Amino acid sequence: MQIRDVMSTTVIVMPPESALGDIARKMRDEDIGSIPIAENDRLVGMVTDRDLVIRALADGADIRSLDARAVMSPEILYCREDQTVEEVLTNMGDRQVRRLPVVDRDKRLVGMVSLGDLSRAKAKKAGDALKDISQPGH
């Protein structure tokens, strides 16, 4: 099974000059833990709920004066839509991340995938295999 089969294609993207308050409200309203930051149709970073806490709130910064650039993770971890679920699960475990942007061959953002998406895919695959094994004649 490939990532394109399990990823979410609805992705909230915000520009780097977005105020932290706007980002936090968008995360709350959409019930998401990260927002890709894009400029000129290219991914330039990610802001996670953890970034907001560790890089802004914990230091007592005035979040009204900060934008996404101030707290975003500049190292962009991503996966490709044609990678397998198993491969991406391994990579996410190695890198200790819970969600990744998904890009196509042209490195354009096409979706997001979370550990939850991947675990549901693995559970479905295991369930399908169990169903096949349980069929009479197997």
C-alpha cells in the first residue's frame, strides 16, 4: 500500500508571515497539530503545536509579535506519495515524528500523513490478511 492511498489530501498551508496566534487558532479550529509553511508554492518549513510551546511560549516571548518564521522547523521532513506505508512508518519512527507532508515527484505538496493514518492502514492490511486466511479452503 502506498502513501497516496492513506494520506489526507486536505492540507491547510500558511505563509511564513502568518502570526502565531492565527496559526494556533487554525490548529485549534481544524483539530490539527501541524501546519506546513509555504512560500511561492514551495514548502519552506513546518509549525507544530510543539514548536509553538517550546520556541515561543516557554521562553515567554510576546507571541503577538512573532510569525511562523520565528518558530517553524526549517528542516523539512517529508515523504513521497509513491512510498510504501511500511517505509514511511519506519522513517517516522527513526526520525521520531508523528506527521509528514507528502510531496509528488515535482516536490509539490499533495497531502499530509500521520501515524494514525498509517496505523489504520496497517490494521486494515492485517485485518484483510486475517480475513483471507480465515476463508474456507485456506
